[in-house]
Amino acid sequence: MNHRTRIVGRSIAALFALAALAPAFAQTDPLRAPLPAPLKVRNGMLNVPALSPLWLLPEYAAKYNIQIEQVMFQRFADARTALASGDIEMTAFGPQDISLGLGQGVKTLVGVAGVGSGNDCLVVRKGDDIKDWKALSGKAIGIGAGSISWLKFAASVQENGLEYSKLKVVNIIGGGGNYLKALAAKEIDMAVVWQPFCAQAIVDGTGAYPTIDHNRSKTVGGLISVLAVNRNFMDKNRDAVQRLVISYVDVLNYAQANPQRWARVYAEKAGLPEPVAAESIRITRLDATLPLESIKRISKFLSDNGVIPRDVSGEIAQYYTYDFLAKATGKAPAQLGLNQ
């Protein structure tokens, strides 16, 4: 064997050695290394289809020495209050919630990721339909003012040339089941609601989706929710927040790729029949993208319509960060919704 052959042989052997070590290098990615000391994090949960994959979050976060306690809430507003006060460290809530909080002087909420689109829905009695927005005139419409579903609906009404104040709006108090009761009793002709309540009406044969869809609003879009953390917690535990966002992105990707498992988790946690759970998630798309321009438009819409006392759209960007999501995905903020 000559000198050149020996050099080539050694080079090939070195390449094979590096290839063998590649998995070990991947496992020692500093962003995915466990925290040096265990940390307990309280996460706000709601039984909403799009958020149900987060029931798997404790399993993913445990790899990083993070123990997650799931704290249940009935409304996004309640989760927002708990996060603002520091009673919990993390939660997903409506894309309007940070704007609502800021309008009230709350500055402890920071959005770190998106959730996806869909989830909110319109439902009419089976056999009925509303084929265009002008057909809403004279219809009794059940709404819950302040919900993201209402926000999408109100924006869609304006975009389609109608005056919201002239619609026959019926304010529904309480959970989504009350909308379906009002629909069945013919007290309303359409419910502006959210899953799983539309799915319940579809599966039991009493309801149908109308032709119009408020998830297509140009102002709001199909946004479901955002993942947020408490600012004080974030400032003191940036390494932990990074690993939480990595875990979160991994969970969303897993659920989107495994809809049957997602539906089973949701059915179990929400106490729903699996067909209802499956229908609930059918039109929901999970995506961690954080569309900041849409959130600014939401903020402006809220102030223009008197929901919050002042326009916070010019300052809302200070209460969102792409730092953690960019590192978790390897994408630039522009690819993650900064200008969307």
C-alpha cells in the first residue's frame, strides 16, 4: 500500500467515524439538553379541540427536566387573568387576549407561538342554510361578545358591507351548549360558536354548517389562539421557555401527523364521543406560525368597536417575541408570521 492509498483510507475511516457520531451530536444539541435542575411549570388548559394536543405536553417537556401541572379553566378570559397575575406560567388563549389585557394596563403577557386556524364555527338547523352574508338580515344570530368566534363574525359582517348594529343579535350567556339549545328551540337561526358544539349538532343530525364562513375574515383570519407566557417567568427562565416552546412545536407536529390519536386524546379529556371529537378537529389546522400583522388588525378592530378603551395596535408587537419559536423551528421571524 503506497502513501497516497493510506491517506485516502484514513480519510474514509474518519468520515465513517463522524457519521457514527452524528446521532450523538444531535442528542447533545444545547437547545434540547435537559435543564440542570428540575422546574415545575403550571400550564393553563381548556377543553378546546385545537388545544387538546397540549395534554401531551408534560410527556415531551419531561425530557428537559420540566414537570408540567395542567390547570383547568372554563374560559380564555380566566386563563388570561391567571397568567397575568402569575398564578400560572403558561397558557394558550385567544389571539385577542393580549390586546384585551394591554387595553386594561396588563403588561405581563408575552405571546411566543401561534396555534393554528379553524376551530370556530357557524351552525344552523339541519335543512337550513345561509348562502351569503346579505341573507343574515332578519335572522336571529346567537353570539357571545368578546369571544374570538364573535370577533371573526363581526369583522366578516363589516367586510361584507353589513352594519353589525342592524343585525338581530341575541346574546347567549354561558357555554356552547346554550347556543345549541337556543337553536333547537328556534330562538335563534344561527349560532356563532366554536367546536365541539358545531360537531355535536352535526353528528346528532340537528345542525349543519352554513355556506358562509367567518374564518375567512381578512381582518382576523382563521386564527384560533396563541401560546403565551408570564413575562416575569420568561425573564427569569429563558432556557426553560425555550425548551417549552420546542416541546410545544413537537406536540403540534405530532398531533397534526396523527389525527386519530389527537381525536382520542380530545375525546377522553373532554368526555366526548370519538365521532364528535373527530368532527371537531376535522377543520382545524395546527400551526405554530404567529401572524403579527393579523394580531395588530385585531387590536385595531377591538378599539374601533369600543371593546377596549384605546388603540394598542401600535405597541402590541412589544408583547410578542419570535426568539424562542425561531430557535425551535430553525426559521426566521419573517417565515413565522412577522409580516402576516
